[in-house]
Amino acid sequence: MSIEEGRAIYDLAGRLFPICRSITGDGVRETLKILKDICRNMKIHEAPTGTKAFDWVVPKE
């Protein structure tokens, strides 16, 4: 790993660490938006509260 790559990872961690996240909510959306800037092919899907996903139901935010 080069110094530049190390710095980029460190800077990314500095952007992501202060975001307040739980399993749902704006913190997750903000985190995914930042990661999508790096991984341009990443697709983000949202499911409304109450949606059944296998043996789980999407909770309220």
C-alpha cells in the first residue's frame, strides 16, 4: 500500500466515523452516499417500513 492509498483510507475513515448510524435512518443513507462516490457501480435500494425481507421486517426509523 502506498502512502497516498493509506492517506485516502485514513481520510475516508475520518469522514465516516462521526456519522451516527443505526440499522435504518439518515446516517446509513449518508454513509452509503459517501461509499457510492468511491464504488460508482454500487446500487442503493430502500424498502419502506413494514416490508418483509425473508424472516425480518423493516423497522421504523
